[in-house]
Amino acid sequence: MAVHITPAQVHDLRQVLADHSRCWGERDLRDLHLLALVQEFGETCLVARSADDGILGYLIGFVTPARTGYVHLIATRDDARGTGLGRELYAAFTEAARQQGAVRLKAITSLGNTGSVAFHRSLGFDVRVEEDYNGPGEDRVVFSRALS
């Protein structure tokens, strides 16, 4: 199955939200799917689709003024996990972020998200826990990696 990664459009994000449970299961993260990010940072918000199966995965990210490529969300649909699609999305984002001057990558997750920690470690990210990252008592795991 051929998969094409392209910049996301607003209608793509609406489709992702309609199929939210296929990517996130019981976790309700719809509030994190901001249309404004797709509208304002379209080159670094990506969807992976196949002609036969629609959107199989996506990444929402942007480049900060400090030249950090920040990954806000990355997800693959339940039937596309384990295929390397997450790595492909990260590679496409890395290239798009580099084109916008990024010199490092960053992402965060909740403390209990062991799958995300393992995935980011496998991509060569440094992993640290930062206390109160998202406010008092809101610790997060922070991933960072320099771009060579």
C-alpha cells in the first residue's frame, strides 16, 4: 500500500477528529487538535494517507522563533501501527522544520505514556522529566534532539 505524506488541510483535521478513537482509543485528546495550528503552520502539519484507506496517521507541529521544531501531536491509526509510519511522519516533519530553519526537535508527553517514551527514545531523542511543565503538579516527559 502506497502512503503519501502531504501538508494537512483543515478538512483533513476534521476527518481525523471524526475518526479520533482509531488513533487515540479511549483517550479524548480532541481539545488538543487545534484548527488554527493547521491553518497557520500548514507546512509542518502533515497527514499520511493511502488512496484506498484514507488518513492513516498525522503529525501536527510547528517551528518556534527559537528554531525548535515542536511536535504537538503525532498519531497513527490503529491498523497502521507497527508499520514505520510514525517514523516516516517524523522524517517528513524534520525535513519541513529544517527548511524553516529548525536546529532542534522537541515534543512532550504525559508521565504514564510509556509507548511514546519508547518511540521517541528509538528515534534518538533525549528524555527527561520536567516538574510543573504544564503548571503546578503537571509534570511532563520532555523529548529533545539536535538536528545535525
